[in-house]
Amino acid sequence: MTIKRCSWVTDDEVYVRYHDEEWGVPTHEDLELFEMLVLESFQAGLSWITILKKRENFKKAFDNFDYEKIAEYGEDKVEELRLNEGIIRHKGKINSAINNAKIFIEIQKEFGSFDEYIWGFTNGKVIKAEFKTESELSSAISKDLKKRGMTFVGPTIIYSYLESIGIIDNHEKDCFKF
């Protein structure tokens, strides 16, 4: 018997594992929340499978997504990342990751954790099956993050981010994860 998954999942092992083990699963660890924020911002204009296949390269290149280290990156590190063929070498996205790490830390200081901040938008509740590409929620979070100075956090990116960290659970009705 074959397991029924969401229609967007191909038979690619990386996609299957991501769908089955991560996508839509509530995430509360700040390090994981930051990792997904970085990956989602790098995905803008590209396919998610491209990012997933480069995920380990990103992890190595960005010091395991240690936002405190990333916040301290200077021009030498930016140039090193721009030369790294294992990641997306878009200078704007690299600079955005550094900038967003600094803002992430500021949010942690204000709310106690990024987890408290991001889950506070839904009072800790998961939103079930909207099947959109953006929503009032993603627009509100995007607007707040931009006001704080983050970049590459538009409503569509944030909607995907909310799906990836489990705030929005969009598993299809015939998917075994629904």
C-alpha cells in the first residue's frame, strides 16, 4: 500500500522526508525558527526543492544557522558566501540573512524568544488548511517584521514560513498527515 501525501510532494527522497517529518509540524526552537526563516527568504524566486537540496550546504556556510554568529558577519564573510557554489549566492539575500539575524536577536530580547513573538500572532494555535499563498496573518507578520527592519519577508514568503514551522497546517485532506 502506498502512502498518500500532499499533491506537491514528488518522489524525491528529500521532499518526502521534509513533508513527512517537518512541514506543518509545530516548531518552537529559536534556532530552527531562524533556520527556516533564512531558507524561506533564500527560496524567493526559486523552487523549494532547490533550497532543500542545498540545505546542508547552507547549514555549513551559515555556521549551523547560529544567528548570533551570523549577526556579526562582515564583508569578508559576505564575499566568502558569494563564492560558495553550494548555496544561493545572491548578495541581497546574504546581506538580508545577516540583517535579519540582528533583528531576530532584538525580537528575542523584546519577547523573551522568537518563538513567543511568532506564535503570539495566533495565541499558540495552529491554523488548519487554508490552501493559500498569503493571508491576513502572513501580511500582518510581514508588515511587522518589515517595520522592525527585516528584509525578504513579504507576505508570500512569510506564508510559506508559517507552513514550514507549523503555524499553518496545509496538509491536504487525503494526505496521511491531515
